[in-house]
Amino acid sequence: HLATSLPLPSERDHLRPRIDLIAFMIDIKSKYSLKNVEASLAHVDASFFLGKVCFLVTGVGRVNYCSVETNAVWKLRDIYCSPVLYCELELEGVRVATAQRLLRMLQICAGHIPGVSALSFGSLLRNSEDE
Amino acid sequence: QENAAPQKAASLLRKQWSLYSVTPLYRFSGARLGEYARLLGASIAAEKQKGLAVGVGVDLDVAVTFRSLPELRGGQRDQPAMLVQLSSRSSVSSKSSNEKLVWSGCFCCVSGEDFSENVPEDFTCLPLFLANGAENYTAMVGSWFQKTFDCHFCRLSISPLNLSWMAAMWTGCSVEKNACATELIFSVPCLPQPLDISYAIHPEDAKALWDTVQKTPGEITQEEVDLFMDCLYSHFHRHFKIHLSATKLVKVSTAIASAHCKGTIKFLQSRHLLGVLMLLTELAISQIQ
């Protein structure tokens, strides 16, 4: 399900299936997308931040189009304890690989992988980033 | 900081320069400039002999000069800047009164000590290169330098993040009466036809805004730059309902200088020349590393 911002319209609340993973997309070429994500984060229930939220940063292939500072993204990662994935949407290989990663994360968050919880996977991702 | 810019350096003003980063030069010597001028002149003459198609209006009967600009640096630990000029000789006589400047190139390093001090013995650091004139001359001079000093030139583009730093820094510099407006140009992405938005701000208003944002004189933080730009964006949004933050900042023009993201710069005031060169040197060094 795609949305341009949160909160989702309340009219369809009763029809909506359970949400297992929220991926916030930040376009590094657009300061506006960062502001939009920051505003939307305020509408997310705290329980999601136990491994069910990630940040997907796009547009990273073109360093000279950068309008969002890397530190701003890392600040979000630290404040909301959620991993950051980088993706260049224009390259098919990277797009496919990122989609597969997200799918894997989703399977874990939905509880389909026995023995791995969203929380443990989330902290595993964050610890490997710090190295 | 040296703010004086004697006559030679003033030749940098009010011309549009293309920016490049250059890796350190191997076995370069500031004492052999005359020899380099002769060698480069010979190389260009050889291109003419080869009869290569060089394009309309490019005259290969040129005189080459190499000049040192010792005042164009941040301090004694920087390599003095070097100006290379090509002047076309009139075909009738070779008297210098008939020479017309057709191309200029300037290698410089302003406050790049951290970089130059970490480079091996035989290398000279002049990481910022400015070129003005026909692209063909730039290519010929560039390839001679690459062959002679084993260096590499790379076009230096300026990201929107860096352009917004320039907008904030240059707005903060003191403004004389009748200074020109601060102008920002944005390119709107994802449209079938390209659309540019030009946002002009009265220089006194811009400076007043910057003064309320900047906390410590002489120091600028990323938060202050972001706040400054956000104020400008919200003001624009209030009036035009357009989110400039979703567009790409491509050009910044102030009374100090004007910079474009494709990597061109125009210096407008000699007083701030070194300051702008210092910023550009930093960008060039980070591209090299």
C-alpha cells in the first residue's frame, strides 16, 4: 500500500489489513520529502518502532544532486531506532535487490520466519551498520 | 586573512569560470614557468600541424604565458596560484600589441594545508582549476598538463547542499549600497518541459534574515543554513503555494559571486575573492579524496 503522507484517511480504517512494516521513502534530491517524512513519523504508533519501521533513501547515485544532508538521515535513524536502506531506483539491479530485502524484512515483521522477531532483526541490522 | 587583491588577481573578476578539481602535480617547479610556457606553446603548435579539426574560431597561433600569483593563496603554506594565458597573435605581425587574450586558466590552492601536507614529497598541490575560454583550448591545455605532470582533471559540480551554504555565507557578507539582489534559481524535476523558478530577494532583507539566524559571527552551522533556506522556502510557499524544497537549487547569485551547479562561478567583488576561492578549494579537495 502506498501513501504520500500519514496519517492514512480514517474512512477506510475498518477495511485495512494489519500493517506489518512501514518503509518511509526519503528522496535525497528533495528536502521536501525529508520534511514530509518527519511530519508523518509523528502519526505512527510507538509500537511500530520496535523493528517495524525502516527508512528507504533513494537518489543516492547522484552525489551532485544532493539536497538532504546525510547527518539528517542518520539523526532519524538514531531517534527512531530504525534501519536505513539505500537504493538507487533508476538502476534495475539495485531496485530488484532492495525489493528483495524489503520483502525479507516484511516476512520477518509479519512473523512468517520462525525464530526471528522483528525486534531482534531490527537490532541486528542497526548493529551491523555501526561497524 | 589577506583581503587585498592586486591587479593581477583582479583579472579573475567578472568572468565566467568553469571549475575543475586537479590531482597533485608530479615534479612541478614554480621556477620553471618560462620553460613550461615554451613546451605548452610547442604542444599547441604541434596540434595545428596535425591539422586536427578544432572548431570554428579557435586560432592555434597562440602565445602562451605562465604567471605566478603569489597573493592568491590562504597563507604561506599554500602553493602560490598559477595563471596560464593563451593570446592569439595577429597573422601580420608578432608584436604583443596585437595580441588578444583568448583563454585563461588558473590553478590555485586557498587554505588547503591539511590536504597538501599529507601528500608525498615530489607532489605540488593546486587542487582547484578555473578555466575561461573555448572548450577546445581547455582540452589541449588539460591534456598537456596531464601528460607532463601525471595529474587528472575532473569537472567539479556543486550540489544543491553546497549551493545553499554559498547562499547563506555570501548573504551574510556585508553589503554595500545598491548591491544587486540575491537570486536563487530552482529547476523543477519530473516535468515534460523544463521549468526554472527564479526567486529574487532584496539583499538587505536577505541579510536581515541571515542575521537573525546566525548565532556566532564568523561561524556557520548546517542548522543555521537549513533554517535560513527553510524561511525562504516558507515565505515563497505562503505566496505561491509551491514547495521549493521539492525542487533542485541550481544557481545562486549574490553581490559577492554567482555559482551554478554545473560547476561555473563568477567572482564579483575582489574583497571576497579569497573567501570564495577557499570554499571552492575545499569542494575540489573533497572531490579528489
